[in-house]
Amino acid sequence: MGRKQLEADILDAAPPTIEPGSKQRYARVLGPRGNHQHEVEFTDGHRTLVTLQPRFRHIVWVKRGHFVLVDPSIGTTSEKVGGEIIFVYFPQHIKQLEQAGQWPAEFSQKKKNDEDEDDLLFVNNNRPVMSETESESSDEE
């Protein structure tokens, strides 16, 4: 199976659902911590380090604010690691789960403000941001 086919399989996969009694939990990624580890926050506010499954490592880039499904019972090779990311949710997956009523209210997309919608746009932090008043005053000189 080639890389392109694997990417398509992951993107087209139906999102897994949490069944009652399952150990799998939804989590929001707080940021990468190196060596394929990410700090995540669960719906109850608990934070821990988790690892990214090897099959996702060169296909899916997990960034701060992404939502994932974590299985705390696997991937715990050290005391610091509290589980493994078994699924990375994309916006279309989250929308499907919200419509089915399976997405946790703590992570509801409806709570997001307008600033979060701008996350899809690239922002170059290496350039200073000038407001309209600053640019007008520099033009007058």
C-alpha cells in the first residue's frame, strides 16, 4: 500500500465512536513535546502526554487545538506517557459526530469564537503587523 493510498484511507475513514465502558477518550492537543509526543487535555481538564501512533507519524501533522482520540491503555512505555493517539479528527469528522450527538459539549465547535476560524489562514510571525493608522502615518512622511 502506497503513502497516497494510506493518506486517503485515513482522511476518508469514518470517525470511531466511544461506546459506554470504553477506555478511549476524546482530547484536545495542547502542543507537541518532541519525539512524537503531544500534551493533551481531556474533557475533564486532566492533562497528560501521549504518543502518536507510528502509522500517523509522517502522514498527519497534529497541531495545537486539534482533536484526537486517545487510548490510555496502550502506548504507556514510560511513567510520563499516559496513552496513545489512535485517531486524529478532522473538521468533517467533528461535524458528523456533532450531528449524531456524540461529540462532548466541552469541545463543541459552536463555542469557538471568530478568532479560531482564522486559524486556517497562514500567519507569518516573522513580519511585524502594522495597523492601518501606522501605515497611514508612515505614508504621510
